[in-house]
Amino acid sequence: MYERLRNLREDKELTQREIANILNMSQTGYNQYEIGKNDVPTKILIKLANFYNTSTDYLLGITDEIKPYPSKNNEKRRTINKYYINNNKLK
């Protein structure tokens, strides 16, 4: 799971500090997730899955399918990503 978080972040050419800012947390706190020292809380896991347009199952290593199945949440993901682009924060 932790490698997937890093790979997704690096694919978007974002730093740990930038992701931490999006999640309203410290870079050190986020780093603990990427290195596997701390478990990612469900609330954060969902935010990351929405931000990366993937599923929590992918982040958790349950599936290797990076793209989620089509659902009603796709519009929510687009809204979240648009909000990030406009405000550089997720709520």
C-alpha cells in the first residue's frame, strides 16, 4: 500500500509536502504513511483515493486495477479535483 501512495504521488509530480498540505497535515505525518510507520486512517484513505481517482481497494492492495469501477462517485471525484486545482486544498 505504501509504495502505491508514493508512486501515485510521484506520477502527479507532487511532493510529500504538497500532499500533506492538501490533507491539512504535516509533511512528517504524511511521510509516516508512505514509509508504513503509521496506518492511514480511513478518512485520509478515502480522500487520497478520490484525489488520485482510484479506489481504496487499489490503495490497500486488494486489487491491481488502478481505475475504479464506474460509479456515481465519478462526479464527486471531478468536483474534488477541480476544488484542489482552484484552492490547493481538500476539505
